[in-house]
Amino acid sequence: MSTTTTTAPATVLANIQDPDDTKNVYYQSGGYRLLRPVLIGAQVKRTFDAIPTVDVSNIFSPDLNVRKAIAAEVGFFYASNPPVPFFRLPQDELLQLHVDNSQGVKGYLPFTFRDGRR
């Protein structure tokens, strides 16, 4: 872990983003455009250098301690070896599960590059 710039609680935005704004981080979550102020100086909190990868192949283990060990890694992670077929579905089926189709803001959200590539 290293000490890096982190962000404070989010503010909901319209579809506005200032590319020259260095005081805020803009992102999308649950179909909303959000921003968080960048924390500097004494406000900075410890964070990690990269998104942790957690092997979730034992997520359905009957052993509670095995499942707890998976969840104890970090609050946000990249799951590797998921033992569920969801991640192997064709794109058209995944899009039927899009987050915009859920009242609870849960579902699939495809990764898209800034230039529109997927």
C-alpha cells in the first residue's frame, strides 16, 4: 500500500465533466454521473497501488472460514476464476441484464473506453 490521492463522498451530477478539473474525480455509478473531490495533504487516506485480484473459485465453499477469507481481502477487487456462468454469457444476453434495467441499480455494466471502444 502507498499513500496516494483519494476522494471524499460523491455528489450526483448531470452529464457535465470538466476535463481541466484537477480538484475532482468524475465517474459513473449506478447509471449516475458522479464526482468526488480529490483529497490532498492531511485529508489523504492510505490506498493501494492497483486493484487487488482475489481468487473467488471457492466462493460457494461449504466452509464458512474459506468464504470469509475471500471477503476479507478488500472492499473492492477484481474477481478471478469466478465459478459462475454469468461471465461467459454472450454480450447480447449480458446487455439484457444491464444496470439501467434494474430498480436496485444492480446488474451488468460493460466496460467502455473514453473513445467508445468496448
